[in-house]
Amino acid sequence: MAETASAWVLTLNNKHKIALPQYQTHEYITTSIQVKVPLAPPHFHSMLLWRDRMIPLLDLAILVEQKIFTAAKEVVIAAYQTKPGTPLNFVGIIVRDLPFRIEVNDESACEPPEQYHGILRNSVLSCFSYNDQSVPIVNIAYLCSEQLFKNSTDETNVILSV
Amino acid sequence: MTSNVSSIQLAILDIGGIRISFPRNDIAGICLTTDMQTELPANNREVAWVENENYQWPVFSISKDFTILPRSSDKHRFCVCLDRKQDKTFGLTCDAVEAFELKDNSAALTLPDCMSNPISPILHVFMHNQGLIFMSNANAMRDFLLTLETVYG
């Protein structure tokens, strides 16, 4: 019998979903104070004020679709470590529907969506099929790394020019 | 008992809703934009000149996204002359200016790695009244404007 694991499914927009392991999914908030940061990468265009701290706000739909979306107030707070033993970092991920929890196993494994290429493809840890839709489990620590920004200049410029 | 907490005197500029602060020592003077001379040779990146302390300061205007504006916004009522250690640099237009004391300098944080941009003049940020104040200084803003001039000038 295949082993199962719990994951939270986040709706990025009407076409794309991602999943986070349960241990990384910290909180879901429906209203948030967001402050735009000039010259930040398009997919990290704002900071989120959350529990008396500032955390980066990630709009993954921008990376997936390569176009700018209207702001959304619903956010899932994800926690991650850059390496074992280091303090937790937090990031807000913009969602456009209620997150929900599911159980996944190896039998539902599949290929990532076609739109996932470049840095986005590199961030995919694994992928599973849910309701005939391919849902990637992404590496949040990788997506939040400085190195990613340095390596993604070309892709970011594409988005900036939209 | 002594405290390691030290305060920073700042001037906060409101530029189209974005609030960016400079050390008070970097501010040489504040003029009204109505006092600016806007007749300039063609192809200049500055929007005007302004006379302050017997010096003509080139004046730049930037948007809330930090792009150089071809002319000052109608909402920009003030021109702040930035002066780093007597090295007169430039003026920057803004909607409003306010003096502010950041009582605990440890409240100033760097942007997360994933949001930092090497050309950005934003050096630090701090939270104030449920909002963010960006921190820069005259040198960082001058370097940023020079970079934009190199790229687009």
C-alpha cells in the first residue's frame, strides 16, 4: 500500500494550483496589509505586514503566467528554513480561493504543467494529479532565495516588460 | 545603565504614496517646486534647476515606481536638496516632507534577499503606523539616478 502525506492545495488563479507540505503551511488570512516595494521583482512586488513583522509576498501566478494580475488580499503564510537548524523564515503566498487539505501518494505522481519552465520548473519538488489537473509541490526556500533573483534576470525582465 | 539603542533623525519624503526617508544631515534645504527653473536644454534627465545656498541644484523627479519622470508631477510641491558631507548633489521633488525620529535604530531592517535589487536606492526599511518607510541616503539615490541615466539617458 502506497504511503500518503498531507498537503495543502493553494489556488494561484483560475488555471493553476500548487501544493505545500502540511508542515510548511502556517496560516491562512483573508485580509492583509500589503505595501508595494519599488524595484522589487514582479512576483515579489510587495511586503506583507503580518503579526508585527514584515514578510515578502509572493504572487506565483505572475511567474506561471508571465503577466501581472490584480492584487488579492487572501494570503497563505508559509514557513521554511534555508537549511536545517536555522530559524524559520516566513513568506506570504497570494491565493485566489480557499486553500484545502488533501492526502497525496506516489500513485498520483505526474509531470509538472507545461507552463512550468526555467526557474519555476527548478522549484518543483514533485507533482501529483488532482481532479485531472497537475498540481506541483514547490520548494518555497528556493523560490525565496537571493540566488534565484540573480539567476532569473532574463525571465524577470520578460515580466517587467509586460 | 547605558543603552545600545540609538536614534536616527530622518526626513521622510512622500512620493506618490511611497514614503522614503533620508538622514536629516543629508538635507541641505527644502524649496517649493514653484521656485524651480524649468527651462532646460533638450535631452536633460533633470526636470529643473533650483537656486539654494548660492548653488544651482539639478532637480530630478521620480515616480512611485522609481522611474525618472520627464517633468515634475503636479502633486510634487516640494524640492528637497540633498547634500552628502558638503558634496552638493541634486534635488528631488516630492508631495510632502516630514521630520521623524526613529528612536530605535535596530527597527531598521534590510529587505529580504528575494526582494533586493542591486540598483535600488533602498538600503533599509522600517514599520511605522501600519506602513513601511523605505530608507535611503543621498549617495545611494545619486548612484541610482546615475544608473538610470546610463541606461536610459
